[in-house]
Amino acid sequence: MQLGLVGLGKMGGNMAERVRRAGHEVIGYDRSPGARDVDSLQGLVDALEAPRVVWVMVPSGDPTRSTVRELGELLSPGDVVVDGGNSKFTDDKVHADELAEKGIGYVDAGVSGGVWGLQNGYALMVGGTAEDVAKVQPVFDALKPPAPHDEQGNEMPGVGFVHAGPVGAGHFAKMVHNGIEYAMMQAYGEGYELLAAVDLVEDVPGVIASWTQGTVIRSWLLDLLVKALQEDPGLDKITGYAEDSGEGRWTVEQAIEHAVPMPAISASLFARFASRQDDSPTMKAVAALRNQFGGHSVQS
Amino acid sequence: MQLGLVGLGKMGGNMAERVRRAGHEVIGYDRSPGARDVDSLQGLVDALEAPRVVWVMVPSGDPTRSTVRELGELLSPGDVVVDGGNSKFTDDKVHADELAEKGIGYVDAGVSGGVWGLQNGYALMVGGTAEDVAKVQPVFDALKPPAPHDEQGNEMPGVGFVHAGPVGAGHFAKMVHNGIEYAMMQAYGEGYELLAAVDLVEDVPGVIASWTQGTVIRSWLLDLLVKALQEDPGLDKITGYAEDSGEGRWTVEQAIEHAVPMPAISASLFARFASRQDDSPTMKAVAALRNQFGGHSVQS
Amino acid sequence: MQLGLVGLGKMGGNMAERVRRAGHEVIGYDRSPGARDVDSLQGLVDALEAPRVVWVMVPSGDPTRSTVRELGELLSPGDVVVDGGNSKFTDDKVHADELAEKGIGYVDAGVSGGVWGLQNGYALMVGGTAEDVAKVQPVFDALKPPAPHDEQGNEMPGVGFVHAGPVGAGHFAKMVHNGIEYAMMQAYGEGYELLAAVDLVEDVPGVIASWTQGTVIRSWLLDLLVKALQEDPGLDKITGYAEDSGEGRWTVEQAIEHAVPMPAISASLFARFASRQDDSPTMKAVAALRNQFGGHSVQS
Amino acid sequence: MQLGLVGLGKMGGNMAERVRRAGHEVIGYDRSPGARDVDSLQGLVDALEAPRVVWVMVPSGDPTRSTVRELGELLSPGDVVVDGGNSKFTDDKVHADELAEKGIGYVDAGVSGGVWGLQNGYALMVGGTAEDVAKVQPVFDALKPPAPHDEQGNEMPGVGFVHAGPVGAGHFAKMVHNGIEYAMMQAYGEGYELLAAVDLVEDVPGVIASWTQGTVIRSWLLDLLVKALQEDPGLDKITGYAEDSGEGRWTVEQAIEHAVPMPAISASLFARFASRQDDSPTMKAVAALRNQFGGHSVQS
């Protein structure tokens, strides 16, 4: 099939490549010249035969919103827009309603895979109507990881792709994925820190490498930690500073809205916030209190 | 009555003064000359008439242990040793057993009050046998805050003093007091930080001062925070660095031993640990992982 | 001065009484007959001389929104509406803008004091323009706690009332107050649970009562805990079930929005969520995992 | 080589089988008849040629301590005892010192693998002197997972086995592994709960299955969660009740001792404690406080 792809950055470019390798035609557009096949959204729409599928892979927030809006002006009834970026799930309903007024379908797709996706495939969590999802399915099949086989040689279903529910469900599922990711990284981080804190353990990278097979905690993230420690055994070249890209915050916000206790994921989010502070106003207040009541010496 | 007091530092000196003001005789000993009345433990014991009460007010750990041990050599059956320091409650049983072999009693007393105790009185949580506690009671009565009166003018019982249980119960109660203290300070600190983080609130010290009467969260610690903010409205002169003196750690250890969920107090303890780190190894690992899987830029 | 008061429930009724005791005229309206002085908002507006001050003390959310909107239809330029309920601070800007179109002022007032406010006074955190706040000031002065005096007999400023900033700042400050309240209650609760978990401490209510004077953690909440334990020493008549009224959630949401680490307050919020669950889906998943990998026995 | 194995339960029995499959001779002893090859520790020692290696695989605590002590009476200088159970690392030094007096070596081995180890291999973290570890190495090689090969066909080193440091380092590393395991399980659990809490996501097991390939959070534990949800899609047959077997507690205790902030792992431990409570004393206290200050209705 034909796919129109808006956004040919690190993620979009690799995804175009993977879809092409599966035998589909990808027509790509990007604001920057370079890799693009057409030089405007109008050109992109003109180059595709109806019914069109246009996949938007640009930064979440305003860039995605304005691209979707513009596509709404250009596309025809029966076409489908896919937002594959890291949009907040609450944006999806807005996009879908806007496009529905013009008879255009909308699918939200949470995509995981990072820089490894071209090689391993991208896990896809999608939301939308069955009809809209079906129109994009060949592309989803091209992007997703190859289905593993069980011991009898049967394909194992449901791996790497899910139609999670109506519009918004895809980004919601991806959001939760990222929330879990925060806490897993924090878990490995805390374990690493304790190992590194004691003299008793003389080979910290070795311990972590030993966990990568046969243990309960083996995972792809653990493999990456082993790799990071091979490159820099004491993590001396790196600063303990971590951004957060939105999904972790939204996950905790949703937990609060739905009264779900979420102590580990929220702790991981707060640890990232703290990692970016030069000094902690909370701990300034604590130090000030200690000074007031106990005459404890204070660092100033 | 007569009281022997070992340790005339900030706490011990003030306590001696408060006991004297109540009409008792205090004979004080300290390693350093200066305020001491006698120049050795032997001299202290000689100066007291049996049955003696000797209050030990020296740093917890080895100084307390060696003082108690030495007193065990010098005192007579029927005498009582009081440990009023911040000892771990598990030390108390050891001390009591050592002294019991010589017929000497032992009482552990958790003391709260800090630099304000001379004026306001010291809250006392004690552990020991009824017989031993009774021998020290006049001193406890001198040290504790004056009993408040209810609206009918009756003394309200149980304020500022408790015989919490057998040996160890006093320090255990004081330990829990300090654990609570950690979380209260953290609570005020977190609230302060949020107020300070938003432009909307233009008078942060004013907001906190407004809370000191009529609110649900009024407290002595809050009064101290108001005072700290009066002296330094942006807490600019203070670093967000907080020591922990042991009781917070022991509180969480005991929670773990007794399977008590303790999320807020433990969070407060961990915030103190973090306040003392130049960089967080946990967050180094998190940053390294983000770099591995996403090519996220890393601060180095 | 004259005050129009909408909402004569537990809070509103007591506040009317306190304002009247200060010599002001209060004209009260409530949906239910009974205590009301007029039987409609129109009647309330008619009974007040311009410029009017109308204080809205009804449940937050739709009741407050519709009351403010209706008042906007009835009042005149120069009048002021005060929202003294537990509204989310983001509602205030909406209300203020609606009313400003008609020349009507708006003040948001966070009110603390609960059932004790009539006697002790209500702590007030207000947001709005200086001009609007000034129009309400006599009522604020009537409601707030009496100013304490320092040792020289001078009134201590800033206690029980703050003009925190522009519209919204009052409710924001009250919201943070409640977030702190959650963590303080959790702190005392965790300490209580640990004391109750060990045999060593034989008099748990006594320990807690002993803390009410002279300690670092003395507070009004602690006094209430002592009272609760006098009435029911083992808390046997009460279930560990706690609602949350919104402010705690909003506090953590704002912490997330402003990247403020808030581990203790969020832990307290999550503990409330958990207190209301019959079973924990998270722990079902954990139990299922333990069963899968270890053959650990599972309760079903 | 010959291996003496004490403890032929679920773990020990499978390990014996795996070692035998690698061509070694295993002589097993268990308190219960059934699978055992000899009917006493003396018989076991007699059946092995010196220098002997005896692997102890019995419950941690007293059973392990008494077995090690008894072996100390029976073995000869130059023999080695391996403790492969879940002992606390602080026991190892005691064991090693006891045996060293008799010239017997000691190695502690943390073993991960659970019921899957026979098939996949067991990850091994060991502590001891190089000399003692070398004597056991053939058994370690038999137990550990097969080394994976990189894309050039070279064996990847360090997977599934580490000599972590001196005596105690093996159990310490395994302890940290289990602490991380707690937080990973909690992370998946929290994500599962949020997905299950919203109507938007219509296929929760499908979402979780979709994550098993291509995502950042893929792991063996995630595979197990998929399996559990296949068997029981709503986890209706399971109760949210989780034991803890010691290592999680010790991990947090060590974090406290070494001043390592550990918010996510401790939150996971506390969630397990809470899962086992009929009612929460902390939340009883919170509910009692809410009742005192606000007249909030209380469930009794």
C-alpha cells in the first residue's frame, strides 16, 4: 500500500525505512528538505491515491496539532490520519472530532522502539474504530516486531501490536508503558547505587552482567545497563540528570484522577525532578527547621 | 532530692539548670572542666548519698556505653542509672542487664525539647520498672512541662511525661517521635517548595505565617518555619543539606522488622540522604539507560 | 458592614455567627429554608446596599460555579463576590473574568478552621486585587483568629490572614495547606502504627499524650489524636478508610506541573486511595507474578 | 567432579538434575527419605572423596546455620561448603569464620532461576576466596545458563555467573537482585492497575501482551504477566496478598545503613506489607483525625 509520512526525523526516518523494506511505498514529507519526497503537505496529499493513510510523526503538542489541523483541510472523506507521536491521549479525541466533521478517520498509535526499532520492529498500541485501524493494518504489520513462535512452531498472537480500544486508547497504553519504564529504570538505578555503595561487592558491572540470563529481573533495559557499564564502569562520564518527556507526568496525573495508588512510578518521576535541581527548596526548609529547634549546624 | 548528672553540654547544662530551679540539688560531672562540680565519676558517686540517681546525658553509642559501664563499677545496689541520651532502644536492654547483675536499676528516658527545653520543659518518655522510675520521678516532674489545665481548671494528665513500658520503651517512643518529626518537616518543606515554585503566590512567608492560628496544620514546627522565613525570606542563606541523627533510620528499620508500611517517614529519610549527595548514582544509571535506548542527550 | 452569605451549612452557619458577633450585619441565603433570612439570591441582592459583598460558601464545583454565574446576573458594578469554598484555584480566574465583564469584583478565600472555627477563628488565605480585598477586609478581620501578642504585648502581624496574591492565590495557598495536612496526618498515623505494633510499648495513648507539650512534634492535630485515643484507645470503633476532598490531588498535580518532588504528600494521598480499595489490583498482579516464577503459594 | 548436595526440595532437586546432566556425580542428602542418596550428613561426607564440595540448599536461617555447623564437624581441611540458599549476607562471615578454624573453605552463592532454572540455567552470584571458588567452578559452570553468543559468534562473557567479591558478596548481590525484582513487579502492577481502572482501554491483557517485543519494558517478568493474564484475564482468581521472603527487607535495611535513597524499592516493600493487613492502623488514625477536626463521616 501507499503511506504518507510526515516527519522524517530519527524515529520517522527509520520507520519509513522499515515500511519500505516490507514492500510498501512511502512518500515522506518533512519541514526540512533533505530526505523528503515532496515539499509540502499539499504535495504529499496530491501524491497519494485515495483512500489515503497519512502518518504524523512530529513532536507532540503544537507541531502535531497544527499538522493534524492542516491535514484536515487537505484530505478527503475516507482518508485516515495516524498520530504516531507521543501525544497526550486527551489530544486524540479533539483530533478525531475535528477530522470526523470532514469524514476523515483518525487513529492514535503509541510507538515504542527508539533507535532500535528499525532492526527489532516497533511495538504498536493503537486506538480508533475497527474500520480506521483496518485501513492502516498493513503498515502496522510492517512496523511491528516479527511474531515469535512457540515450541510447536505456531505464531504467538498479540505480540508487538494491540488495538487497545477507541480513539485515545493507543496513546493511553503507551503512556502507561512509559510510566512503567520510569519505575524499572529507577529500580535498576537504586540497585546499582546500593551495590556501588558497599566495599563488599568488588565487581559491580560483573554482578549486573551476571543477571542478564537465568534471573527473574532479566530484561532489555538490564542488557542496556550492562552495555553502559562496559563503556563506563563507574558511570564517571555521566551526570545524574534526567529529563522527563511528559508520559511519566501524565501517568501519575491519571493515577490521581482514577484514585490508583502509584507509589513506585511517582517516586521515579520525583527522582527525575530532583535530579534537575541545583538545590532542593524542600531540604532548605528542613535544614532551616533543624537549625531553629536544635541549633543543628547548617551548611550555608 | 539529689541528682548526679553526667554530661553538661547544651542539653545537659540546661537540664541541670531546670532541675535546680525546681529546688533539687544537682551535682554535675563532665569530661571537660568548666561547669562541672566534681572532676571524676568516682567523685560524683562519692558526692551523692545512697540510694543514688545518676543521669547520663552524653552522646549515644560508645560514650554512653562506656559511661554506663563505668558507673556499674562505682555505684551500689539500689542506685539507679538513667540514660537520657539518644541511645538506640536495643542498647537499653544490654545496659539494664549489666547493671542488674550488681543490683543497680536502669531507666531509659527519651527527652525532647532541644534548646527550648529550659524555658518550656522537656517532654519525657521513660522505660523501666515501676520501682526504678519512682526513684527518678521528682526529677522527671521538674523537667517536664507544666501540666496544662482544662477549662474547669483541672490539671490535664499525661502531658509531657509517660512511663511507656519496660526498659527500652522510652527510647523506642522517642525514636518514633523523631521519625514523625522527619515527615512533618518534609511535609512543610514540600508545601513550601510548591508555593515558592509558582508565580501566582506572591507572598510565600505571608502564606505560611497565616497558617499559624486557626488552621488544621498549626504546630510548633510551623511557628519555627515562620521564624526562619522572617530571618531569611527566600532561605537564600541556607543549603538544602540535612543530616540525620539515627532515630529516623531506626524508625524505618523497626517498621521493616514489624512489617509496618511507612511510606511518608521513609520518603523523608531518603530525602535527607539525597540532600547530602553531590550526584545521585541512581540517576546516573537512569541517565545512562536513557542514553542507551533513546539517544537522549546526556549531561556529562 | 453588611455581608450577604450564600450557603448556611455547617461552615457557612458558623461563619455567619462569628461575623455577627463582631458587630456586622449578615443576611444569609440557603437553598433550604430554615436558617435563611431571604428566600432567593434576588432577595439577597435586594436586601444589601451597594456596594455589596456577597460571600459564597457552597460546595465547590458546579454549585459554586452556578451560584457565581447567577450572582453575576444580579449584582451591580462595584460589588464583590467572595468564593470561600474549597474551589480549585483554576476556577477562580474563570469566575473573576466572568464577573469583571460586568464590573463586579472577585476574591477567592481559602478558609481553614473546620468545626472549631466559630470558637478559634478561621485562618484566611485570599487572592484578588487590593481594591477588592479591601472591600471585604472588615469581614476577614471578624473571621480570622485574634492576633496573638508577643512578650512585649505587641500584636504579631500576619497570623491567620494573608493576601497571598492575585485571583487564585488564596485557593492555591489553601490547597497547599491541605496537602501538608495529608502528610502530617500520615506521619502521625505511621508513628501510631509502629508504636501499636510492638509489645515493648505498653501505653500507646500515653506516649502520644506525652508528646503534646515540650516536643518538636506538638501540634493541634496531635492534640486531636490524643482526644481520639482517649475516646477509643485502640481505635477499634473506626475503619481505616479515608476520603480525599480534592485539594490533596490538586496539590500533587501542581507539584507534577511544576516539577516539584513531593514524595511524602503523594505517599499520603496514595495511602488514602489504597484505604478505599477492597483489594489492590497492583498486588494481584504482584501475587500473580510470584506465582508464575516461583510457584509461591497464592491466596485465592 | 563429585558434588555433595544437602536439600533436595524444589530448588535443590532441580539443581541436582542440572548438574548431573552436565556429567558430574551428585550425591544428595535430604532430611526426608525419598530422593536422597544417603541417609545422613555423615553418610554424605563418607561418600565423597576429599577434597569435597558440599552444597547446602536448605531454608535460610536456622536450618542453614545448623547444617553448616554440623558439616564443620564432619568435613576435613581443604573441603569447601557452599551455601546456595537465601541466607542473609551477614550470616556468611559467621559461617566462613567457623569453618576457617577447621581449615574448611566457604563460598556463598546467590542463585536465581526459580522453577525455570532446570531448563534455562541458574544465574549465580558468588562470594569467597579465589581458591575456594575455583574448587566449585565446574558445578557453577554446569548450573549457569549457556553463554549467549554475539553476532560474530563469540561467547559473551560474564553472563549468568559472577564472582562478586569476598565471602558475603554473593548473597549481597542476590539480595539486591531481589530488591530490584520487588520494584519491577510493583511497576508492572501499578501500570496494570491504571490500565484496568479506565474504560478507555478495552483490552488490558492485549496491551500488556503487545509490550513483550520491541518495547523498552520487555522482560521475562512481563512475559510471565502476559501468561498470568492469559490464564485469568481479570486476575479474578487471585488475591492481592504478597509475602516477602526477607531479601527485600534486607535490601532496604542496607540502603538505610549506607544512606542510599531507595524510594521505589521501599515503596514496593511497603505495598507488600500493606497487602497483608486486614485494616491499616495508620489509616485508622487518619480517619480518626478527620473525624475530630472536620466531623467527616467515618466508616465504623
